[in-house]
Amino acid sequence: MLHIFWFRKDLRLTDNRALGEFINAIPENEKFLFLYVKNSNTYRYFGEKRIGFLYESLIDLKEELEKSGFHLVTIEGKSRDVFKKLKDKYKNISVYCNSQVEPYCRGRDEEVKSILNETGNEFHSFTDTTLFEPGEILNGEGNQYKVYTPFKNQCLNVLKDTHFKKIDSDPGKLNPENEEALTGFDIIDLNSELKKINRSDFIKGGRQEGLKLLKDFYENGIIEYKSKRDFPSVSGTSLISSHLHFGNTGIREAFRTAFVKLKKANEETVKNEIQTWINELLWREFYYNITFHNPAIMFESFKKECDNIRWNYDKDIFEKWCQGKTGYPIVDAGMRQLVKEGWMHNRVRMVTAMFLTKDLLTDWRWGEKFFAEHLIDLDFSSNNGGWQWSASTGVDAQPYFRIFNPYLQSKKFDQGGIYIRKYVPELRTLPAEFIHNPSIMNEDQQKFFGVLIDKDYPSPIVEHFKVRDEVLKRFKEALN
């Protein structure tokens, strides 16, 4: 029998649940190989910088395997076709992998499992992307939690050190002589493919990069996380979301990092800073559970009645939002950061998303897709959850009339305009008095600072205070 370890969103050799099971399950003299299938349909959307990050991560994984005398076989093709061909070639195969919760990934796995089960072959999957099994955390009635806070509290009630205990997954226990040399497949030359990609200079892929970020956050950032996380001009977050998504760093490693620091903390204020990051990791668990229980959110609002909202579908206005030309500096800065770097600060993600859905009254699905096309850390569950939270169509205890004022958000979280000046350079000459809303300048002030409205920088695409009434009206129509 040929034993195959199928890497997916777990691109590391350390603390990898399915890999540990795989290593322990292989009989001493049987063949095995390490596989990654690059399927053009693996992702719902196709962000070039994200693919660059993926290739960097695969190259790092490949090099780590080679240190132990093994190889990573990266095949181009559809997963079902690859495994059908493998089954036909080797007759007897067993596949080990870590499960994924996204509906399209579950569908893919069911296809592969069905192909293997036709002739009695084996498919083994394990939970590694989340701390808890999706669907494990339920309320007192045995149903899913639809609100984050009680979900979080239940997670913390049952959480033990064993949940994030390190798993032994050292491939060094295997004999390199038993590795199968695969032929007859379209093998990807990762280094050649990477050269074709427009990579991000902001976030690099690979486990070593992920570990550096996690180590730096442990040493310098986590004890100030709560205080700094909402300010986009400062380094206040871990920046490991992309590495968590691709599994360069594992979720258990993130929790261990947090709890080691928490146990060392003596002051309550410091403990609160660290606990806030733990809570953010549990938001991720929450959104994964929402996806697990509600696969229809791929296409529908979580609150079904919200699909009755009369959204605007104005492509010209949407394009101005995409390009960062709305006349709202904090929104424009965020959108330009996204396109340039493949990442956006989380506070600004909320501001830009709520601006699109509440100020421009545009369907959240348009924004979700645009983010998905550009984010390196695209995670379907978190992206969908964040967009539906902002649009008030998702799992949220707050009512639909929560509408961010972009000017107040800008003044509160980018008080001096540092973030705006970095990504909207045409506004660099403006003082704090005007940086958040340049349109309030009179003609003399515009000339003095060298920023002419509607020439150098656009006037606001909508008037925030006027549109609010229309937002409330449309939500009431849909929900009543």
C-alpha cells in the first residue's frame, strides 16, 4: 500500500496533527510520499499576492523536508483527478490529511473519499486548523451558538492545556528509502512559478517567517495588544493571520504563546492585554463554527431576511471604493493599503466594509469578493463573518442601526493622520485639522496646503449623515 500525506492548510512539519497520525500509521517497509495539489479551483478567488505567499510557504516546507531526506511532490490539477490517477496507478493507497471546514473544501474531500472508497482505499482526516472540533462547542440545548460572547465563554470554560499541547509529528522517524518517487504527473517547479508572481513586500510566506512574527509578538507586542490593536499607524497586531491561514504556524502554537505569556504576567492590566488576543483567536474559532453549521453563508446572508434588502449595484461607485477614491481619507487609505500590500489593518477593514454596506448601500457580497481577491490572509470564515458583521446581516447581537461614522473613526484611531498620509500621499501636507475631512477646507486653505478638492483629491462620494436615514429605511423594509 502507498501511504500519502496530503498537505493543505497545514504547511509545516512541527505540531501537525494529521502528519503525526500518518507517521505513526505507516508500517516499517511500506511506501509513502508527501503531496500538495495545486488546484486552480482550490480558492474561490485568485489573489496573486496570496498565491505568491503560498509558493513561498511551499518552498520553505520543501526545504524542511529535504533536510530530513524527503521530498514534497507538488502536482498541478484537480484533486479528484489526481487521486483517481493515483488510485489507478497504485491500486492500494491510504490518504492522511487535516480537515477543512469551508463548504467547497468539504465537497472536494467527499469527492476524493468517494473515489477511494470505491475500491476499499482509505481516507483519514483530522482537526488541526482550529483548537476545537467544528461543531464541538454547543449551547445548553445542543445547538450552535449564534452570538460570540457566550461561545467564547463556553470555550474558556472547557479549555485545558491539553487542547493546545504540542503534537509529535517528526518525519525523521520515517525511512527515506521508503519514499515513493512519483512519475507520470504534472509536477510544479515552485521556484520557477514564484518568479512569475507579483509578490507582496509586506508579508513573506514560509514557516520561518511566521515563527519570527510570532516570536516578536510574544516578546514585544502581546502585552500591549489591547491598547494598540485598533491604531493602524502603530505596530500593534501579530501579523500572523496569513501564516495561521496556511498553517505555517499552527493554532495550538498561537494559543501556547498566549498562555505561556499569560502565566508569566503578574499585573491584571497586562493579563487583560494578553486575554484580548486570546479572545481574538476565539473569534476565529467562532466564525469557523458558523461556517460549519451554516454552509449557505457562501451565498446568502446569515439572517435570511437580510437578503431582501434593496442594495445598490452601482458599478461606478463600487469602483471608486475599490480604488480608494471615495473622498473619505480613512476609507481610501485602507483600500489602497489592501491593493498595494495584500493586507489591511483590522480596524480599517471594519471601517471600509461598513462604509461600503451602510454609506454606499452596496451588497456585502461585492465587498467580500474584492477583499478575497486581494487579501493574502484570506480565510473564508473570517472574511465572510467580518463582512456580514459590518453589514448587520450576520451573527451579531447589535442591531442594524449600528453605523460607523468614518470621520469619527478616523479621528479616534488615526488622530494625527499618520496612516492616512502613508497611503493617501496627496494629503500629506494637510494638518490634523483637515486630514480626516479635506472637503471642509475653503478655497484659500486648499490653495495654501496644495490640495484642491475634486482635482487633487475627490469630494465625498456621499454625505454620511444624509444617507443614514436611507439605510435605516431599507433595513426596516426588509426586516418588517
